Amino acid sequence: MELLAEKNINIDDITIYLNLFQLHKSFLLLISDQNKMGIGTVTLGSPPMINGVKPPTTSFNLFGVDSNLLSTIIAERASHTLKAPVLLLLFLRNKKKNEEIVKPLIIFLDQVLKEIIEKL
């Protein structure tokens, strides 16, 4: 397991932590609003199976009931960009501002993924 990214961003008064690990032909993505990561919502994103054809990526919410839509969006986006399965552990404890952090979080994720793709 190789750590590819360990970054954080401040959105309003919340710090979001992101860790991305490369596994064998797959990735582990941890996102949390706590310095110590937790399990939270677990989602598996799988990229399209056929190159050249644009079928949707597939995601499976494996565990958790909070942030299912956000977890699905993040897992699908990451697996599509990285072209490999991504296991996402999304642990957001701050429920009050969950709606306000979605767009900045997705923009932050896109920036991190772009940096990773350039390195790979």
C-alpha cells in the first residue's frame, strides 16, 4: 500500500482531510472532517468495463446510511478518473454544514485526482 496523497482543505470552519492509497490495481480513499479517520460510509466505485464506450461507473454502498449520495458521487468520480476500483471511507461527523461543503469538497477532490493522474 503506497500513500499517493495526504492533503487537507479548510471549508468555512471545517477541515476536510483526504488520504489516497494505491493498492494492487485499485485505490483506497479516506475522507474525513476529523483528524483521526473513521469508517463512516463505505462505498466501492468501479470504473467502466469497456474502454471507448461511455457506460456509467458503478458504485455500491457497502456500509453506512449517512452521506450515501455524496459517497456515491465521490466514489464514482474517483474510479472513473483513476480508471480502477476505489474503496471510499467517508467519515463526516459535522452534519450541520454537510450541504455547504459538497461543492468545495468535489472541487478539492478533482484537484487532488488531477495531480495524481499527472504523477502516474
